[in-house]
Amino acid sequence: MLTKLAGGRLFDPANGRHGEVADLWLRDDRITADPGPGATPDATYDLTGKVVMAGAIDIHSHIAGGKVNLARLLMGEEHEHHRFAGSPCGCGGGSGLATPSTHTTGARYIEMGFTAAFEPAMLGSNARHAHMEMGDIPYIDTGGYLVLGSDDFLLDLIATNAGQAAINDYVAWMLTATQSLAVKVVNPGGINAFKFNARTLDLDEPGPYYGVTPRTVLTVLARAVYELGLPHPLHVHGCNLGVPGNVATTLDTIQAASGLPMHMTHIQFHSYDNEGDRKFSSGAAALAEAVNRTPTLSVDIGQVMFGQTVTASADTMAQRHTAPLAHPRKWLAMDIECDAGCGVVPFRYRDNSYVNALQWAIGLELFLLLDDPWRVFLTTDHPNGAPFTFYPELIRLLMDRDYRLAKLAEIHPDAPAHTTLGSITREYTLAEIAVMTRAAPSRILGLADRGHLAPGASADVTVYTDRPDRRAMFERPDLVFKSGRLVVRDGTLVAMAQGCTHVVRPGFDDLIERRIARHFDERLGLPIKHFRIRDEEIRHGAGPILHPCRRREVP
Amino acid sequence: MTFHPEILCPFCGLGCGDIGIDQDDSGIAPRPSGCPQADRLFRRPMGVATDARMAGTPVPVDQAVAEAARLLGSARAPQIAGLAADVEGVLAALTLAARIGATVDHERSDALFRNLAVLRRFGWSVTTLAELRNRCDLVLVVGPDPAAAFPRLWERWVAPAPAFVPGGDRSVVFLGGEPLPETVQCLAGQIETQGMEADPQPDLATLVTRLRTALAGRTASNDARMAELAARLRAARYAVVVWAAGLFEGPQPDLIVEALVRLVRTVDGTTRCAGLPLSGADNLIGANQACTWRTGFPLRTGFEAGAPSHDPDRFAWRTRLRDADVTLWISAFRPEVPEFGTSGSVIMLAPPETAITPEPALFIPVGTPGIDHAGDVFRADSVVALHAGALIDRGLPSVADVIGRMLVALEQSAETQEAAGC
């Protein structure tokens, strides 16, 4: 099948194209070079004046696994009110907004022109579940980031001075056994400390049982990820999430990395200062300045948008602090398998609440003060800041200053004084949006054939009408192709497609397996062989897509 | 004779991964595992009938599948129940349910819904089996001994010394229930009972209320033992409250569950305390997980004009039997089916050695996950999913295979009707 997308304006920053008019050719599931004048395409689309981009990639979205399913159960009212029938193309319908069911998740993403989304908090003990669920999400590529850093095995390795090499082997073994794409650390050591009844744990505070500080956990994991040569740097959900004044901890965390690459996630929740009468103010300017001058750092925002959502996190310690604010007033918490935990707290962000309004403003401030779109990613930490379906609205806020100022005027009247948002004139360009949602995500995750439009890339393509209302433009693409198949036309699903699961497999010295096997026998009560996820378990036998790792030495 | 070590058991929901299985030409048999369920259900003969039956008469499976598709496709109020299958089988059943507008429920979901009712209206604070084993210094068992449903619970998760408890000491207190003799033997001196002395048939709800009153510091002076238990909960480092809601008797058992969750929250405010609600034989938890991720709702969900619709009362399978005109009953794990009566037709997918009375309209033999084919099952604590491998090939299809063929048959008949201009 040969398809010609004729005469569109290509926004393909990975290949240096910023709106140039050109034809784009798809052969089967790949983008292909112009086959020359003799070729007759099976289908031709006249895209004169249209904006053409690769399929968008969401690097941080809680779409699958135990905590998401628990959140669905907790959010019964939402599901009751938002039920969807299947489409004739085979998409099975479902329910939910903040915690959509699997088919609904795939449908909502592809309708917006997203062709990949990654689950950023997969627990090893829950990985098989997460993979089953990801395999049931149609249309989009997926993958999981393995949560480490509060698991008793790792803390024991650190506490007994097993050495960096053993830690690297363990990390590599776990990535392989759980079919993961990257490593995430969540409140380093904090989830473990909470199991020993510590209610807070600061960056340099020794944890209650192992005596290991979060700083140590963070640095050994950042080093392991670097030395194993994983494409994606350590994905860091830092200490003190949501605590006023936590920007100081966040700045310290940047120092802790001491030059090792690091991705700091949902930094909006980690950018709070404690100035003013309410002891709650924006620390965005200081943080943005630090990120701007640290080229080894990348960040995503975790933008808050107003409305009902639910927060779901492995950070049981932080979630216990949030629980009294639950709306509706119910929440759940779990300690999990000497591994980590999860906390689910429904939440309603209100524009007339000073704190929520400021959270909204801080997120936008960060987007606008961070000067390199290759190192900042569009996220709402779905569903924690807002459901991912708010992305078109968020893009409009970034691209349209007048609209942004109008919205700023609607929030709690005391909030604007505590942020610099009103004075920022920057508007994102289409080229910058294409970097932030396509080229940069594929680069930071090591997905060489995604996020761009060069020959050989996966034929994941989104076509938009260039409208002044950027929300309307990004909400409803004209055409979306997944692996070369037209799946969305004018915002409506027209065909079914399945994505892939992306993983890394860095290799390890298998001597580590003896120590891990003993841990499984003595602590987890499960022979190690039952833990490993085989390739044939991924996507009903299709197996994963492997991405190369290149081992490195810390200079 | 072949020996298979470390085989995963998919039956009760504890996910034991250490079963030894002997295989010879006559079939498979387990080495004694300490679990009556595994010892019984892993014993399978090689020679079984692989034919389907239509009204008791053997027919090829293809013919039975075509007839099942016809019955299901023309049903006005179909239900898919039993639902005892691996996750693949459950997902296939959900696809079929959406296609024909059926409700879905698992045979053993009563216990689950007692817990879910509380989760959905109040939330909960719970833990998993490895946390129980390694961190817990005080186990409070509420109600009847869960070992009745989870035979190796104590042996595997409480008898080993906890890794993170200084000195390795832990106590097990039974509140309003008697430990089974096997439990007493397994846990030896760790066990105490509470609330049994005054009344041989204790009202569980009252006992839990007395304990919560004691925790609130408002104990009647004659309830010193409850005050002492409350003090021990507060003094414990990591207490785990274990219950099997399926074994609770009396009206509104979900209120006992809610009281327990509130009790856990009270204790957890100052020290650590978590619940461990156990339910989940025959992949009940996996069926609920899959139903939740696919539809956004737990089991007892149906489809109205293609959109899911949940009703924990009306769509419970026994209630639904009253008005279902076709029931597709799935029981892949054990050759047993509960007794039920319905005026509708019954299509049954079950192991071939299943004895059924009365004979259903259609019987299609299926294999057991973890014996005849590989399949995923969830553990009773809901976090850990396990992949049970295949042991023998008796020519039995999986539930997902059979339902997949029904879906193809339904598709073909829809196309034929379209072509004929129906």
C-alpha cells in the first residue's frame, strides 16, 4: 500500500523542517522516500495548507496497571456519567474521563493525533498486570518505566555496600524481567520509610531501617541508568511532592545528580516556595533558571487544569498528606510486596482556590520560562494534574498570550501577584510544539523510528487544519495514520490498529540472579521463574520492540 | 514418568509456585502439597472426551460453536457467568458480551462485592501477602479462619519469621472466629483467640464495634480484653487485619468490612496498620481486573446499546438467572459447577470430566489454564498477576479459543444477513 500525502506543511524538527511544503510518502507501515515520477499511489490526500506532524508522544501518562484500575473503581460516579458505545471499526467503547478504560484511552489519544503514551510508574510486582492492560489499549504504542528506589532489595544492596556493579546488574535484571523501557524513582526511599511509619523523609535524611538517604538512592540509580546506557535518563519523582517550600529540595536534587543526566518529572508539583501571607508561592523562576543552565536535565511539567480528576501515585507518603483534601471524600492506599505502594486520592482543582490557581499558574510559568523545548515535555501527569484530554487547551494557553491573560484574570484574585505569569510574553510556535510533543520525546526515550517523518520512520502521521484557535486545531486532527493505516478522519475513528510495546534490555552479569532468587524464595514466597515476563506474554504473542543500550563509564 | 517442579497453582488465589507434578501416560498427579485444593485439582487423566455435546449427544466442537453463536446471537437477555477463566478468556468473554449485549459475572463474586462496596463508597488501606510475611508483627484475623478458602495462607505467609520485625516475633489474634486445627498446628504458640469466650456464636459486627469503641478510648469497664487488644494494635509496628468476606454470615456483611477499614484507618494514623481482604478463587480477581480495565466498571456489568452499564444487584448472576434467556457458563478451572436453575438455555464451557445435571443445551469441553494451556491469573491480594504454563496436551481448547470461534461465527452470520438484505 503506497500513500501520498501531497503538499502539506511539514513540521518535522528532528529533520530540520519547520513548515516547508513537501509531499510525504507512506509505504505500508513506514514512511518512504519519494518513489519518483513513475509511482502510482494507492491513495492520495491533498494536504495543501494543512499542518503535517509525526504522531505525538506522551512521555508520562498513568494509563495502565493496578493503581489506574483501582482509581477506576474508586471513580464510579465519573464512569457512570461518561459511558461510551463501541465504534463500528472495532474499538470497544468503555467509560471514564480521568481514568478512561483501555479502549477509551486509546480512542481519546488517537483522536487527538497521539500515537504513543508511556506508563511512568510500573511496579515490578505489578508489571505483568500493567502489560496486560497496555496490550488492551488499541491504537497507541506503550511501554512502562520500572519504579525502583523503595524496594527492599535495592535498599539492602546499598546498605550492605554491595557496590555499584551489583546495583547495575540488579537494575538490568529487573528491567529485563519486567519488560520495561526506563527506570523511575518515586520519592527515593520514602515509600519504604513510610512502611516503617516515617511520615516524611528529606533528601539528606537517613531512612528508618536501612539508614540510606534519598540522595544516595537517587545517585546510585542515576549512575546505574547512565552506566547501563539506557536511552532514557533516570526519571525522577523527587522528595516532598506538593509541600510548600519544596523548590529548595528540588534545587538540591538537581545538585545531587552532579552532572549525571536526569529527567525530573511533573516539576510543577515540586516548584513551590513559601513566601507571602499564605506561605505558598511560586518557585518557578528559580527552578527554571537552574534547569536552563543544566544541559543534562530534562523535565516535564505535570500541568494542573481546573476540574475533577483523581491523583494516583506510588508515593504513598505524599498521598497520605493529600488524603484529607480528597474530593469526593474517599481515598485508598496500598503497601505493595516489599516493592513500593500506591495511593489514589480523587481531587478537584478549583480556579477560585488560591493554591490550585497558583499551581495552574506555576505550571504555565515553567513552560514559558524554560527556554529549550527539547528538554521540556507537555504533560499533565495524567490524571494527577488533569486528564490528558486537556492537552489541546494547554497548547492554546502556551501559544496564545491573549487567551492566557484572559484566563489569568479569571482565577483567584490573590494568585497572580505571586507568579510572574502575567508578565511573560512568550508564545510557543508550531515548530516548538512539534519539538515538545514529537521530536524531543522520541529522542529522550531512544525511539529512533518514532516522532519524525524521515524515510524509515514508523508511518505515524497527524494532519491538522491550521486554525487560529489552537485548541480547536489540536483537538480534532483531519487525519491520523497509525503504522500507515488511516485510523481517524475528521476526529472520528474509521479503522482499528494496534500499537507496540517498547522495552530495553541492557544485559547483566547473571551472578546477581542468585542473590535475587534468594530474595524471592525467602521474602516474596515465589520462585523467581514465575516473576519473569516472557516475550510471548507481550501483546498476545507479538512480543516487544527492543531499543539498544550503550554502556558508558561515568567520567 | 516426568517430574515438573515449581508449578504454579491457579486455583485458590494464593498463587503458590512450588507444586511438584508427576506426569505419565495416564495423566498428571501432584505430589502432596499441603493443600487439598491443589492435591485434588491437579489430578487429571489424559484420556478425556474432546467432543462437544448438544442436548447430551456428542457432536463436533465446530457444530456446537455454530449453535452457541446462533443461540447467543438471537438471545434477548443473555448472560455470561461462571467466568472462571484466565485473563485472555475473560477478555474474550467481555468482547462477546459487548457484541451480544450480555451481562458478565463470576461464580464467586459475592465475597468480592462485599469488599468492593466499601472500596467504591469509602476507599481502603490495604497491603499484600509479602508485606504480611515480612513486615507484620501483629495479625488480627477477623471472622472465620480464611484458611478454609486459602489453605496454605498461614504456612506460606505467616509461619516464616518476619524479616523486618526486630526479634522476629509476631502474634496472630483471631477475633470472632476459631482457627482451624491445621492453622493451630501450623502457627503453634503464636495464636490467640478473642471474643469467643462469652458467646459461642459471636456476632462479628458487635465484636468489631467493641474493638473500635476500645480504640476510641470509650471502652466499658467490663471489656478489659478488648481494651488490651486495642492497646496492642496501637503498639504494633505494622498490624495487618485479615478477613475473608466470603465467609462472613449475617445481614449486610459489607458493613463489617467498612467497620474494619475504618478501624485500620484509626490505627494507621499513628502507627502502621493495613487490611488484607482476601477473595479470589478461580481467577475471580483477574476477571474483575480485566472487566474494570476493559469497561471501567467491576464485574456485574452489562452493555446497553454497546455502552457498559453496571449494577451490582441486578446483574449478579443468580439474580440474572431469573430473566436471562441464554446463560453462557464458563468454568475452566475445576470440573465442578454449582447447582442453579434457569428457564433459559445453558451453554457450558467446562473441563470434560465435569458432571452436570441437568444436561445443558450445549456442552463444549475446554482445558484448564495452567494444565492444558498457559494463562494469566491474579493472586487474591489483587496486585500480583502470574503466568501459569501448560503441562499436558489433551486436545482441549482454551476458553479464549472457543469464544474467539463464536465471535467469528457471529461475524459470518451478520455478513450473510447483510448480503441477503435482512
